[in-house]
Amino acid sequence: MNVKLDTLILYVKNTELLKNFYVENFNLKVIEEDHIWVLLDAGSANIGLHKIGDEYLKQIDSTHTFDNNTKIVFEIDTDIETARNELIEKNVQVREIKTFDHYPFWLCDGKDPEGNVFQLKSRK
């Protein structure tokens, strides 16, 4: 069996908020959209934003951010410091730029409004 990643789905509290975040900050394009679902074109794969069911939303405090073990990595073709500064100017939570010995990329992690982790990756 041969496989390729088609879509990564995030279960979210507010699809509109996260759609706007990823469209405005990463220029992703909306492919599909309704009241519980948004599908974004992220290049070689799609990102789906699926609203958490109401029965679960009732159990979550409105200020709660999620703590998960998933990271969305966006390879960018611009200077990572410039990209990081643009996000900071938009009040997006991002960490310092880092790299590793013998690794050809600069990296910078951040969080979306619901606490999902993303990473910018730029070739050195």
C-alpha cells in the first residue's frame, strides 16, 4: 500500500476564528466551508478545522486552550526572522528562532488562538 498525507484535521472550538487565523497569517485558501467545517489548502496537504461537538463544548471553559502533541510545520520561502516579526506584530504567540547542529533549517514555534502548535521552517 502506498499512501500520501491528504488532510490533517484539528478539532476546534471556533472554526471561524481559526479559519481567519490561518488565512490571514499563512495565506491558506478556503476549499470548503460550512457551520462546523472548514477545509484549507496548505500546499501538499489540507488542514481541516472541525468544530467540537456541542456536548463536549459544554464541558470546556471558554478561555481553555488545548494541550496536544501535534505540530503543524509550514516550510516558508522567506526570511524566518521577518516572518516571525510579522506574526509578533499581529500579536501571535511565537518563540525564539532555533536550529540544530548539521540541520539545514531555521525553526520557530508558535501557537494559534486555541493553543495548537505550529512551526515555521526556513532553509538556512
